[in-house]
Amino acid sequence: MSVSHETCLLDQVLELIINEKPPNSNSLFLNEDSEKPHHSEKDLHWLRRAMQKRVSGAKNRMCSITRNSIKAFLRRNTFVLFTVAAVAVGIVLGFALRPHNLSAREIKYFSFPGELLMRMLQMLVLPLIVSSLVTGISSLDSKASGKMGVRAIVYYMLTTFIAVFIGIVMVIIIRPGKGNRDSPVSSSGSIESVQAADAFLDLIRNMFPPNLVEACFKQYKTLYKKTVFTKNITVMVNANASINATESSSVGNFSTVLQTIQETVEETVPVAGSSNGVNALGLVVFSMCFGLVIGNMKQQGQALREFFDCLNDAIMRLVAIIIWYAPIGILFLIAGKIVEMKDLAQVGGQLGMYTMCVIIGLLIHGLFVLPLLFFLVTRRNPYTFIGGLLQALITALGTSSSSATLPITFRCLEENNHVDKRVTRFVLPVGATINMDGTALYEAVAAIFIAQVNGMDLNFGQILTISITATAASIGAAGIPQAGLVTMVIVLTSVGLPTEDITLIIAVDWFLDRLRTTTNVLGDSLGAGIVEHLSRQELQNQDVEIGNSVIEENEKPYQLICQENDSIKHRNSETTM
């Protein structure tokens, strides 16, 4: 009877919603359950009132979109709106100034506000990487940080391989290198030859810098030095025709057959060198190890934990100030680059098809593959998550540097998307250093494009070599503008392609560099959300342990680690008393 009564209620609710008719006794289920008509009418009356109340509440909410609510929305999204407007104004201003043919000096002066933004953001990158990694890892136990690190590395490698695969498929399908060969673009800088083996050894060397202070502004780089030396070579000289083979092989005549001559040999020898730029990989490795050690020191590492935690908080407060200058800097960065562009007629033919190929590949990876992976793991709407990252993505588009965007990425993930600080402090600095999905895709497309331009048909083994080399080279690509051009030499050398043909793609590299940097930042941010979802059990267990051992005076969503440790220290001192 109870099942019949519930079915009756559901049937009447559906009739109310669809037909807006009052309940009647014609229902089959009401006839079957006619023993309890009063209860049914009372329940339906209550449901009708509840539904009317909800509908009226929805109408009131729709009518309550007043001037105050619009002001509140604008206040919450002021920076996003300013940044989007800056990009639009920068594009319009850049194309408006192109007919004036500004000189190189005038363009340099015009781009000065954008250069200031780059310098401000780069100023914060070094202390932010060190403090966030040390604080994040020291706040986790070694087991939790190990699991989180494995998940992050697996995500990085998986997405990078997917990006390379997408790039290879797109360039093979579109074939942008077919047709008449474009003339190479003249380049002021020379392209240095780099051996793949030396490049990977440099990557490992940079992981362990001998001088931490020097690692803040220099990286190890193998240079090549040509040495000329002479060496003695012994050659066999033909004997006289009258001497037969038996006589020529005798001991007495042996000195007349062999002669020693000197030959001048030129050899290229790898020597130790350096290049300007922060050795982010070495600082990341040191900070991770340092954070693990501090975390295992318990109370002895309390002072260092407090120091790095306060340093991280201070840097984020500086970011909150600098972030308001970002729209102005982005405006002049984009406008300056558009003014600096050479003749737009160059971006045609093969180069135009190559540009479209890279853009389509980046769009597929950034708007479909990464969000699908995020949804499959977290079962959350990925585009709502991406909406909270809009500030960081536009900044990446303007600055063309994932490292320079790192401070704003922190702010977006922690404040807009509410990702746990213990995850962002660990995942983001590592991701900004080694996770370069867009760069890997771009390098794979560019290598096969150059092969197509030269009429070379690559076999499966060479394509596999390109995919592996592009993945590894993207890890070594520094998070600075146009670093992909440097690592591109490694990919080309691995399959014997001419490195001088990089000049074919320089004309559009400034634009594609911004798009692939945006993809890199998007991949890092979605990875932080995925790692947080997979690590929620470890984070909850740690919260329970802290809750059991610490008496919290004030509940905060993100309690500073120094405050937690202060509580532990205070409780221990009370116990010893």
C-alpha cells in the first residue's frame, strides 16, 4: 500500500507540472489507493504550496537583478574585464600604428610599459618558486608528497605525449609543407648547433647546480670550441716495381715502405659554458629536497617553515598589488609586437598553413582534450574551472612566459577555484618548469613541417624519434619567451634535418609562442585540479591528524602552516609544564 501511495503522489506532481490541473479521482493509482484520500490531498496541497513558493522565489531572484547586483558582479570581475579590454585595445592600437612605420627606437620606447610588467613579474618568480615549493612540501608528510608527485609526473608525461600525438596527426593530415618553398626570413641571430646528447646532459647538470646563488641568474650550457692540432700518421708507401712482394716484406726493406707524416686535424670539443636566465630546474630540485628535509625535522625545522611560509604570503601580497598594473602592461606588449611585425604578406602559403596547423592543434588540445581529461577524473565542469583561470590565461597570452605568469596563476587557482594551497604550492612551480604541452606540440609540428618543406619523407622510426625528443626537449625548455626555438635545434638534429631552416618559422613564432604559453599555463592549472581531486584522501587524513593534535582557536579555510605549528608548539609547552 505504501508503494502505491508514493506512486500516486509522483503521478499527481507530474500532472501538476505538465498540465497544471488540480488532482482528481480519475487516476488509476488513486482508485487503487482510495482508502487514504485525505492523506493524499493533504500531501498534494503541501507539495503545491512548496512548488509555488519555489517558483515565486525564482521570479523574485530574476527580478532582483538590480544596479547593486550588477555593481557586485563588476567588482568581482574587474581585473578580468580590464585585461580583456586591454587585449582588444592593444590589437586595435597596434594595427592603427602600423601605417606610421615607427623606427626600432620608437617601438622600443612604445613597448616600455610592457617591459616594466615583464620585469615586475620576473622579479617575483624566483622567491615564489622557492618559497612555495619549500612550504608546500614541508607541510606534507613524505608519503603524501610522494604520491602527489607521482600523480603530477604521470599527468605531465601523459598530456605531453597526447599533445605531441595531436601535433603529428595534424601536420601529417594538413601537410603545410607541400607546394612551393617559401624564402627563409632573414634572422639577425645565428642558430647554434646543439648535439642532442649534450643537451640532455645539460638538463641533468642543471638539476644539480654547484652554486645556488649563480643558479638564480645563470644556467649551464655546453659550448663548442674548435681545436686545431697535428698528429703523426704512419702510411705505407709503394716500393719500387723491381722489388717483389717477398723483398718488400723483409726486415731490411721495411723502413723504406712505411713513412710517418704530419696531418692537421680540426675537432669540435664540447666545453663548459653558461647562458643568462634563472636555472629554474635546479632551484625546483633543491627546493623539493629542502622541503622534504624540513618536513622530516618536525619541531627543529619550525623556524625555517615559518620563514618560508611568511615569505610566500608576502610575495602573494606583492602579486595582489602588481596585478592591477597588468592590463596596462599587456596592452603595450601586444600593441608593440603588432607594430614590430614584418610585412603581413609573409604569412602566406606554407607559413600560413603551418600557423593554422599549430593553432588547430593547440585548440584541440586546450579546449577538448585537457577539459575531457579533467572531467573524466573529477566529474566537474571543466569550463567553469577554466573560467576562474581567465586572468592567468590572458596574462600568459600577453607576456608569453609561463614563469612570469606563475604569480597570477597561483592567485587564480587559490582564490577563484579554491584549490588547496598545499597542492598549488607543490604542483604549479614544477609544472611551470617541466610541463610544456604547447611547446611539445609546436616542436613536433615544426620539425615535420621543415621535413616536408625539404621534400623528405619521414619513416615511422623518425616520427617516433621526433615525438620522444620533442617531449624531452619541452621539459628542458625554460619558461621564457621563445625558448622553444632553442630546443627546436635538438629535435631537428635528432633526425638529421637542417637547423638553418628554423628561419622559415621565425616570422610567426612570436604569435605562436603566446598561444603555446597559454596552453602550457592551462595544462598546469588543470593538472593542479586533477592532482587535488586524486589526493583529497591524503589531504583529509592530514587535516584530521592536525585537528586531533591542535586546538584551533579560529577556523579558517586555509590556515597558515606557521599558525598550525605555533599551536602545536604551544600545546607541547603546556604539556611539559
